[in-house]
Amino acid sequence: MLPGRFVLRSGLAKELSARKRTPSLRPSFASAGVRLPSTVNRVADSCPKALPTQSFSSTAVPDEEHVEPPSREQLHRCMQAAAVPFIGFGFLDNFLMIVFGDLIDSTLCVALNFSTMAAAAIGNTISDGAGIWSGQWLESKCKALGFEEPKLSDAQQELPQTIRWRNIGQFIGITIGCILGCCPLFVMDPNAAVQQRKDKEREEAFEIVISKVQEILQAEAVGLLILNRERNELVASHQSANLPPNFHWNINEGVIGHVAKSGNFINIAEIRDEALYDPKLHDDYLNTGISVQSILCMPVFKGGEVYGVLNVTNKKGNNGTFTQKDEDVLSAICSHISVAVADDKQTFNEVIEQCEKSMRITGSPEFTSAASQRMATLFVPALEGIRTVLGAEATALMLLDQETQELFSEVIDGPLPHHRTPVGVGVAGEAVQVGHVMNVEMQDQQSGWFQERHKNYQGSGMVVRSELVVPLFDTSRKCLGAIKCINKQEGSKFSQEDVDYATEVAHHIGMMLEGPDAGLRRVLALTRHKMQSKAAMQAADLDRGAVMCNLIKAENLPSRLDPGQKKGKVIDPYITFSIDRGNPLKQEPGVEQRVMRSRNKDRKAAVRRFAKSLTVLEDSNPMWNESIALAFPKKFEDVPIEELWVHVLLWDYDSLSSDDLVAHAAFPLSEIRAGRMKDVAAHRLHPLPGIDQDFSSSKLWVSFDPCMPHE
């Protein structure tokens, strides 16, 4: 380092000073009878006289008591003389290290894949080497400017206070110089080298992507084209070996241009059957001799806008046709390309925003945009068919936006415009809120459903005479949206046959919206009741047996009071039975949270711990007349029967969110086993711990039959 060089020079100065302080040799020569020249005698006379006890060692230290200390002004000049050269040393050291380090980082390190620390080490080596050659020049320039140490005797220069002031000057100088030497940082892009390294890695990755896409999809040619909006064209950044490098494509031409403008992918099995076919473009594709038959072209997005397209030409297998699986694979690859071409911050924000959007919107959870586009395309003819079968003037698929609690029109067939409806408002909003089918005749303007907006419905000019709304549910009976049918063309109201047909259609659309495994979940839901009963009967062969819960009816069930409402709303009740350890009525507050966690865990079980009744809609005096089998949990096999209870829970079904736990009751399993609860009787419902609510008039009629082990 440059400061190290300065220390070496200071050491040399000390050695020379020590030699000057060596005792005079004149007595020794005189005693030997040697006559010295007069010039030597004059030099010797000018040297300090040696003390009789003074040693000849070069490391002798003068006696400070006999040395006059430098003045304050002399010490300041010593500090200045030491500081100014070190300002130059520090400036050159940092300046050259930063400049050369950045240059090396953006060139050599990118080419050879070295780290940034390697660039810093090389830059530091260059700056140190330059400091060696510039040291004398800096000292001479400083002296020429008048920054020179005052004339002090050798003894004064070796005084501790002189050395201390000189060191302080060097420290101040090197600090100021290093700070000034950081000036290139103000005009230097700190992320340039990092971005160059990423660009190189991305280019290498895209080259691999092209070859892998060609291999995986068994395609004849693949090209990744980037959109140039200023020139209104696409430019190939990477392509397979049989395509010309960096070819250009007009955005207004062919399939590739259509995908870039529309943002929707296209999968064509035979290009000659399509309106986008152009012999000049497709018979001799880019003058390569390739005759285009099938095309799969997918958009690549960046910041919500089309960034480019990935075009795959001519499927080699599968009769030359790209499959839906090919679409999903290419869509996933395009999603990763979108992440790769975006900046780090933008990419992270976009990923989080997309995840948040997926959580807010109830709909298909499929992972690829290709699947979503296919689904939206299928909805159009499906709604057209529903309108034709029902003889309706218009149909609409309304999906639920859970964030705003509004229904929005995803697909429309008929003269209706796209629109949004708050949940709870109008026929569709009410149907979704309560989870019921609504078949309303509004021809009579005195009808409670008819409103002024129905004269010019959603600005379409239509006068609504009748409306059929069928909610769409997932496996857990949570509402995903609704199918809305407007105006029966023949007759004033939709018939029961129309309702049955629309309900069946809604079942299948709900499965589409729920996702690819919805079918399996619904099969499990349909068979769970029989599996529950079968498991209970099998449990009768075990030591503990099972319990048959006979649910008859309930009376005077409480109303639900929603926030901001003065009048309570009748609940949609259902009952669950489970076996718990300890009396649930004596548990601490928090029963609702514990039960919710247990039910969520129980949803994946083939035979559930919670045996559930049917849901009765909007009835404070529901009638069930159900017998529900309750299997004995294996985890309680070694628990004494006196510690086990049958926990009865009253729930309020909610079509939009989690169901609410309203009240509960508990019965000792030992009493049930003893056969003391075979007769149907009214039992009181109790509020949850920590909740002050009056259930004194609410009654539940149940009985229990023990399924004991066979003798």
C-alpha cells in the first residue's frame, strides 16, 4: 500500500538521523597519531560533541531534558507537511481501485465468471502499484507548493510530540484522500456489473430453453420474439438452429402478430383452415423451406403487458397437433420467462400481487394461463346453449369477488353489458348471500323484487320480467358465483324443469371453477354418509362399538344478527356429533377455535370424526328425522368410558364464508352405553363459554342408540 511505502521512507530517514548522531571520531584518530584533512576537521567540528558516557549504538535516544521542544507553529507545519502528501496517496488509492475494480468487474469477471471480490482485489493491486511510482512525484509537488517540514534538529524530530503530530497529520490526510477518492461512485452504476452478469446468465438460460422446448414439445422450430413497440414489430432474440438469427416479424401479420396484439395464446392444428393463413408467411416459413402446419404460440408478459411471444411450429408426433398438455407446459415456461426478463423488485412485487389476486378471487385454481383461457373459451358456447334450452333472453355467468363482495359478469350471452352487483342486492345478490335458487317473476311492478333499474336493466334497454338465479358451489357448499337467466321468452316464469336443468348445469360449472380435483372431492362427499354408517357398523365389532345418533327436530333456534342490522336473520341450521374427552360444557373459552381447527383437520379423512346432518335453510324450527352413525375414535380406545362425552354442536351455514358455531350440548357416553338415552327427549342448548346469549327457549330433540360389540 502507499502508506506502507511512506513508512519505509520514514524508516530510512531515521537511520540517516541515527548516523548523524554517531559520536565524533576525531579523538580516536588523534590518539592514533593520524592527521585529518582540514575539511574533515571542519565537518567534525560542526558535529555535536559526544558525551563521555555516550554509546556508539545507532539507536541512542537523546536526553529530552536537554532538547528544546518545537514551537506550536512548527508542530502545525509538521502536521501539514505530513497530511498533504497522504491526501494524494489516499485519493489515488481509492480512486484507482474503484475505477479499475468496476471496469474489471464488468468485463473480465463477467467473461470468466469471477466474483466481485476478485475484481476488488485486482483493482487494489493496480492502485498499489500506481502508488509506488507516484510517491516521489507527490512529495516533490507538495514541497513545491510550500508544504515542507520546518527545520528541526534531529533530536527535535525524534521527540514523541513531534512524532505524534506527524502521525495525526498522516491520519487526517489519508482519511480525507480516501473520502475524496470515492468520487467515481457518484457517476457509477452500482448494479451495472450485476445486471450484465444476470443478462449473460439469462441469455445462456434462454438458449437452453429454446432447445428444451423443441425437444419436450417435439417441435420442428421454436422462436422467442421480443416486441418492439416503437417499430411495431417483433424481433427474434433466440431461435432454434433451423431459423435465421434475429429475424423480424410484423405485428400485424399472421398468428404471431395476432398473439402479440391480443395477449391470448393460439393453438392451431392446421393453419390452412384458419383465417390467419397466409401462403407467403406459412408455405415457406422465413425462407427456410419449412411448411407450417401446426402452430402453438404463447404470449410472454412483463409488467402486465405483452413483452414478446414464444412460437412453436409443427408438432412432430400426435398427428402433428399440439395437445392441451403442450399448452400448459408452454404456458408455465412463458411464466418463468416473464420472471426472468423482469427486474428483481418488479418480479417479486408481481409474484406477490398475482398470489394475492389468486387468493382474493374465487375461481379456477389452475396454475397456467392456458387452462384459464381454455375455460373462458368454453363458457361462451355453454351459456349460449343454456339460453337456448331455457328460452331466455339473456344469460350471464357471475363470479364472486371476495375482496369487494361483489358479483362480476365473467361471460355474457345476450344483450346484457358487463356489470357488477353487490352481494345481497337484487335477485342475484340475494341468491348468492343465502345460497338458494331464486326463480322470481317481476312482471307485476308491485312485486317486492321489482326495482326501477329493472326497466332499463344495466343500461341494456331490457325490461326484466322474470329472473332465474342458480348459485354455484364448491365441495364445501361455499358459493363461487351464480348463473343468471333473464326473461323467459315463452311464459311469464321459468318452470321447475328449467330450474332442475339450470341446477344440474351449475353443478358442473362449479366443478370447473373449483379445479381439476373437484370431481374426486365431490365423489368423496357423496359417498361419505354411507362410509360413515359402514364404519360405525364395523366399529360395533370392536370393544367400544359405535353410537347411532337420532336427530329429530329443534325449536326456537336463535336468529343471527349481522352487523348494522336491527332485526335478526333466521339461521340455516345443521348439527354435528363427535366424541370428546372431558365434559365440553365445562371447558374454558376458546371452544369455537378448537372445534374449527379439528373440523379443518377432519376434512381430509375418509371417515370423519364429526358426523354431520343435513342443512335446513332458514328455519328456526327445523325438522331432520335423521339417524347419523358416529364411529368411535381409535385414539380413545384406552380412555375410561366415564371420561368420554358425545358433543352435539349447532351450526349456522354460511354460503360465503366459514360456518358459525352457535350453541352446543353434551351427553355422557357412559349413560348412552347404559341404554338410558334411547328415548327421544328435548334437551337444552347451551351458549359457548365466554358468550352471553340466552338459549333458555331453544330445544333439541335427540336420542342415542349404542351399537355394542357382538357377543
